Amino acid sequence: MLHVRVICPSEATDAALAVLRTEPGATLITLHRGAAVEPTGDLIEADIARECANDVLAALSDLGIPSTGGILLDPVETSLSEAADRAEEAAPGDPADAVVWEELLAQTHEESSLNLVFLAFITIACLLAVVGVATDSPVTVVGAMVVGPEFGPLAAIAVSLVRRDFRLARRSALALLVGFPVAMGIATLASLVFEHAGWITVDGINESHNVDFIYEVGPFSLVVALLAGAAGMLSLVTSKSSALVGVFISVTTIPAAGYAAVAATLGEWHRAFESIGQLGVNMVGIVVAGVIVLQLRPGHGREGGPVHRFKRWCAGML
């Protein structure tokens, strides 16, 4: 269930209430006339099933409420209500199949913005990868994977391609095109310092076989990227954050960038280019898988989506 809070001018209140009252998946509707102070107006609250969220939000938006007031959406973690249970049963489809587009767009928008926090995380992740390569430490490399924030912009690109939101695509691409060069540049400077101190040597890198997977591009590189991208997008649309951590550990985007910086510092250009190739394969695979997952899921949580049709066919066979 989702909790929707609507602040609207009094002249739009009756129409907004009609939208919620006619929706089988909406329940626990409350009205507080004159409760809104800035902007002035009425406050409407309701709980709605995820399957009908896109239709409800679209209908409320058609009333001009986003420009005159506001619509806020929050997940309901726990609900003890028979009315809420009936609303979920009345809403067509399955809540696990529903993609709430406004929720997904808001989440990917926040995680795909180029800012100091994004640059800090991606730089720290690259520096951890450099240390992991220099010390032949897979544990440190995994730490770099977890810290890396690059999945956010990649997921946002997948969402933007499906929704044809090219402004979101440009912002996400900018975050990657600026973030990776900046992080790799700082990682290269750190590698030069480590090399000057004698902490990184060509022989040491050649003997570091525990991290060879970072730059060795093979058929499984694309397979892992596709699987990780699919799992990552599913974790976003179903709010399964624990699965997203596993995605971070699966793909070698940040470690590949760090390895390229170390290899370039030591003049191992073939490994540097192989690492960049690994980085490109993983990024493309994640985006492609994300697009596929979103295309296969029901567009509005209603009947007729491929997943729902498959479930209905299975039910008919039993």
C-alpha cells in the first residue's frame, strides 16, 4: 500500500475526492478542509494499492494539483485494516508487478544528479580499488564495489529510455561522463604517489592474480552485467534494498576504473585498455538489462501486462 497526501485548492477538492472514491484500490480516505496553510487549501489523505497508483496520480495531476498544491507519496510499511486489505484485493494485478513511475523517477532523479557527494563517493571508491589492486586484495575491491554510486545514473538512463525522458538521460550521462574521469584522474595521481613511494611496482601488479577478473573481459562479463542490471532494476521497483547491495558486489565498474588508473601509471597500457573495456561492457549490460526489465513489467499495474497475463494463464491451467 501507498499513502497519498494531496494539498489542493478548495475548488479542486470535490474532483480530487471523486478520483479517490471511484478507485476500487483506494481506501481510508480523509478530508481536512482548510488545513493547508502554504499553499492554502484542503488536505486529502488516502491509502491506495500500488497497482492503481499510476492511474490515481495521473488523474490528480490532470486536475492541475501539482501546480496549485502538491501530491506526496509514501510507502505504508505496516497496515492493520480490513478496508486496506479489501482495496488491495479489488485492485487488478499484483502489487509486486506494479511499477509506480513517479516513485521510480523521483528515486532515480535523486541518485543520478552530479554533485559533490556523488563525486566524493565515486572518487573514494576508485581510491579503494587502487589500494585493492596494489595489495592484491579482493576484499578491498569488493569494498570499492559497495561504495561506488554509479548504479544510480545507470538505472536512471534505463528509466529515461523507457519513459523517453531525455532530460533525465542527459543528467545521468553527465554524472557518469564527469564522475568517472574525475575519479580516475585522482586515482591516477594517487597511483603515482604510491609508485614513487615504492608501494606499487610492475612486478607486484603482474603477480596480483587475485584481482585479474577486473580487467579480463570475457563472455561472462556481459552475462554478469545483464544479470546484475536486471536484479538492480527489480530491487528498485520493488524496494528490495538488500538485493541492490548484491548488485554492487557483482559488477566490476569501479574496480575496472581503478585498475585502469594503476595500469596506466605503470605503463601497462594493454591492461588499462582492457579495464576500460570491462567498464564499458558492464555499464552497457546494466542499462540494457534495466530497460528489458521495465519493458517486461506491466506499464500501469493493470491487467494486460505480460507478467499478469502469464499469471492468469497459469491460474487457468490449475
